[in-house]
Amino acid sequence: MSADGDDEPTVPIVCEECGTSTRVPLSDLADQLERHNRTRHDGEEAARVDPAIADRIADLVVEDMGLLEDE
């Protein structure tokens, strides 16, 4: 649960170039990443979802889709 009491999940994003990290609501994720990268890094994809979280999400998607199951 986020600090303001909203039940929407938040996602950690990091920018190693700026040395910053924050959490944003899932519904704002794409806009926040695009805005940061556009205004701070001339559109270069410097800010991104925390790599550990991104890897875990990818694992869950693969598992959910059954891509690792034997046929």
C-alpha cells in the first residue's frame, strides 16, 4: 500500500545517471519514465524500472504464460 492510503501498487524506478530512485504508481509508470528521460536526458533511456523488479516481473510473466512447461 502506498503512503497516501491509495491501494494502487507502486513500482521502484532508478536513474543511475542522476543517482536517484523513487516509487511511482503503476498507472503513472510509463509517463513518469518518459518525462524524466525526455527532460533530464534528452530522451535517452537512463531512468528505468529497478532491474531486480523488472527481472521478477519477467519471470512471473513467463511462468504465467506457461512458456517453461514441457509440452
